[in-house]
Amino acid sequence: MKKFLFTSESVCAGHPDKICDQISDAIVDAALAQDPTSHTGIETVAGADKICLFGEVKTKAKINYEKIVRDTVKRLGYTVPAWGFSQKSLFQNYVHEQSPEINMGVAQDGEVGAGDQGMMFGYACDETPELMPLPIQLAHALTRRIDDTREKGKLTWLRPDGKTQVTVRYEKGKPVSIAKLVAAVAHDEQTNAEQVRSDIIKYIFKPILKQYNFAMPSDADIIVNGTGLWHIPGPQSDAGLTGRKIIVDTYGGYARVGGGAFSGKDPSKVDRSGAYAARYIAKNIVAAGLATKCEVGLAYVIGQPQPLMQTIDTFGTATVSEKALYNFKDKLIDTSVKSIIETLDLARPIYSPTGAYGHFGRKGFPWEKVVSI
């Protein structure tokens, strides 16, 4: 289409689902810090005044699950029991040892089999300096700024939890303007809706759009707290679950994603490592000028080290032949499970920061590195 709108959303670190993602990933990091061969599949559930862990692990690490849970909840700002959820909420642990049948397929002599079956996709495009679609990149930037503003005390009325949504207007396949801006933020009872709206526009929306060189939409196209007010944040208002924000975690719906979530899983789980490898390939293809947009697809079967499928789609934007694209991929990375883990150095505690603001388009992660070939 020559002209169209596209919308993506992000959520703050204190969103109930993101609380759960960050707890699950903190447990992954705790295991890998002591035992790089750890296998984890951690699911966290948060509800009204309760936090429960489910899943399985195989590790030599000694993990203090309760301390990790309570420290994470406290760090995210849930320190007021009156909100119906805090670091003092009831904690229950149902984590058990990993199935020996799964472990048999993953741990092989000199090789690593995929920890599950499934398909993974990675995407990159030249819409932003981070080589990410503009709608999700802006949405993440806004939630990060909301959280930073609250944590630094610049807007004292803010409470943890929140969402943003950005609608971008495209012409001839390129983003040309911001059509709509939406934010929902929890706030104290003393601050009225007019003040919330005014402050969000001034301290959140305007600085981020200026950073990305876009003008603000009209006042009528800005929505802040669509219901009028929001006082109680977190799981008291809406239960949370690990892995429920797959679209937020990836490309905001702009590109295909696989069927599996990331958080709580060690890198033998290709839901995570395969998706990272696919993004690594796609980003480097675009960064090298071989295409302006690229989607990489991988598929694995449990227990097998090599992918069953490897595809590269540049949507007609490639500047080189299809053969050259695949040669580039092969030089960049071997997509066997073991090679992905080794090439991207994934068997280490690097996952806690991925639990909020997306897994892609952010500095510091090895799958975001651009290399010369």
C-alpha cells in the first residue's frame, strides 16, 4: 500500500506481565552465573497479593528463589502493600527438576540439541538507527522514559505500571509522521487527569519525538489514560504471566514472530537463542547494505542440533543475489544450537535486562552487534 497506518505498543517494567518476565529472567541469570550449563524453563504468575513460580530446572546452582522474587518486585517499585501487591506478598514455589527425557535430547556428546521444537523469526529494517520498525522503537522509548522519570523522582505522582502506543503514518513504505500517541500511567489520588495529561505530553512525549525528529500529532490525536484515572497499579488490577507479551518483546507486530516466548528460558531453548540468531542475521544483512529490510526464519526440532529450515526474505529490497545473502549468513554464524550459543556467548547471566522494553534494538546485547565480513 502506498499509504497506511501502523500501530505498536509497549509496556512499562512494572506491568504485571513484565514483572513476571523479569523474575523469570533473574532466575535464569542466577542459575547461569553459577552453572553455565544450567537448563531452565521458569514461569512466573503474579496475582492479587500472590506470586507463584512454576517450571523446571537442571542446574548445579544454589538458587534462593524467594529472595530473587522479592528483590525484583521491590526494585520495580511495588513497596506499598495497600496496592494489593508488594515485595511482602504471598510467595509459593512449584519449580521442579527438568524432565530427563527433555534433558536427554538437549545434552549430547560434543553437541547441543534444541531444547524444543518450533519456528523463530528475526527482522531488521532501515527505519531507525537501531534498524527496528519505528512504531515499536518509539513505543519502547516512551515506556523507558516513563519509568526513568518515575525512578528519578521527576514526576512524583507516577506509580509503577503503564503502557504506551504509537501509530505511525507511512507513505510509499516509509514513515512520514506520527498519527496517534497513547499512554496509560498509574498515578496517585491527589493528581488530577489534567495534570497527568499535561505532564506526560511535556516530559514524556515531546522529548522522545524530538529525539527521533518527528513532530507531535494534534492535541486531538493524543490520549492519556483513556478511562480518566488509574490509581492501583500491577497485579491487583490485572494478573501477570511470563511470556504473554511476545509482540511487545519482538517487533510490535510489524514482522512475523515464532510461537515461543523468551523469558525464563536458558539458551538451549531455541525459542530464545534461535530468535536472537535470526535477528543477528537480519540486522547484519541490513547494516551491510545488502537490503533495506530483511526477515530471517529458522525452525528446529527437539533434540536435533541443526535447523530444519533457514529462510531469508528481503521483500524485494536486496542489493545482491539470493546466493550472496545465504553466503553472507553462513560466514556470519553457523545456526546449529551449539554454535549460536558460542558465537553470541549466550551461556552467561545477561538476560535480566531483556525482561522489559523489548529484546531487540537495544545496545549491549550480543545479538545486536554489527560485524564486518
